[in-house]
Amino acid sequence: MMDKNNISLMSDAALLSTIGEFVRHHRLEQNKTQSQLAEEAGINRTTLVEFEQGKRSNTLTLIQLLRALNQLQVLEAFKVERQLSPLQLAKLEQSQRQRASKRKAPERTSSDW
């Protein structure tokens, strides 16, 4: 039997089924019919039925459904954030000022007094 907790061991079909279960679960939690959710997502009800069954997959459809269910936060894992390598960080730190320089005192002009 497949361990559902280890997603990396799941087949593509099992993953599609899991995504469909996720959508169905949140739809029912929000007490929405398939027709209501399909209309809110801007898709056909048949498309939603097939999506929930894991038979049909489309990234745009997934995004539309997640948006209609207020579940877009699941896509946070896809965000790419640039990080500095240790070498880049060291170079950046070297280029920063280490101390303030002395200010030159303004030259005094002789006074007629």
C-alpha cells in the first residue's frame, strides 16, 4: 500500500487525485456546490467534476479553483527568493564602510581685529 504521507513516492495519477481531494474538501468545508464553485472560478462544472476526480489537470484551472476557495497560499512553496552566496555576502561586507573619516577643519582666515 502506498504511504500517502510521503508525497515523493506517489504516482502522477495519485498526486492528481490528492489535489482533487484537496479542492473537494475545501469546497465542502465552505458549503459550496460544484456549480457554485465552478461559476466562481469561471470554469465549467464538468471540468470541476473531472478535476475533483483526478481525471483532468490544468495549471490555470488549479489557480482559478484555489483563488475561488481562498487557498492561494498553497502556492507559496513555488516562490523563488534570491539568496546571496557566502562569497557574495563577504564581498558586500568588505565594501561597506568600516569607520568614519576625520573631517578637515575649515581653514581660518586672518581677521583684521
